[in-house]
Amino acid sequence: MMADSSAKFADSNDIFMDAIQDEVDALFNSIKGEYDKSCVEDSELFSWLEMARTMCDYSCCQLKYRRQEMIAKDPSFKRLKFAHLDLNKMSQLMNELMKALVPDVDLNTDACNKAIRELGKKLIDPDIIAKALLRQE
């Protein structure tokens, strides 16, 4: 039974990733492009680190926002604990890591902002989520 659930979860993840891969690539390329413009050595490595940091920050914001949405619909959701999903500590560590390792490059550009907005739309798109969960290709 567990193996079957694991396989279904993996299939759902694959379907979801297929649906968002272009936006993930666009965000990575926009970040890498800014590092490359600033002649940052190891721009690919730093771009992956920045992707991880950005997605961690995004996760923290989404968890807080979604929890507030749920509570607004039904105050009984206040009783639910979300600590096991909270990545705030990881986010703080990733921010410290980036400050310590990565040269300061302005990533607040039109290309980077557009890419994160587009990825953000896909990450919460109910059609994509439903397709992945129902494993419909």
C-alpha cells in the first residue's frame, strides 16, 4: 500500500513539474542572466542557490497567506498547527548564506520579477494542481 502511495505521489510531482518547468527555467535564466551581466564567477551555482532561497521565501509567504485565507473562511482553522510546514528558519538561514557567499547583485529587475510572478501563478493554479493530483496527462 505504501509503495503504491509513493508511486502516485511521485507521478503527481512529475506531472506538476512538467507543467511548471518552463517557468522554473525562466526564473533560473533571469537570475543567471543578472549574475552573468555582473561577471559573477560560478553564476550557475549561485543561481541555483538563489532559486532555493527564493522558493523558500515564497513558501513562507504562501503558507502564511493560505492559513489566513482558511481562517477567514472558518475560524476553527486557527486550532490547526502548521509548524511542521513552516520554513521560516530555513528561509533565514538561506538569506544569511546568500549574503555571506554571493556577490551583491540586484535581482529586482523586470525580467526576474516577471519570471517569479509567472511561476507564482503556475504554482497556485488549481487546474495544474488538480491535474497533477488526479494524474491526468
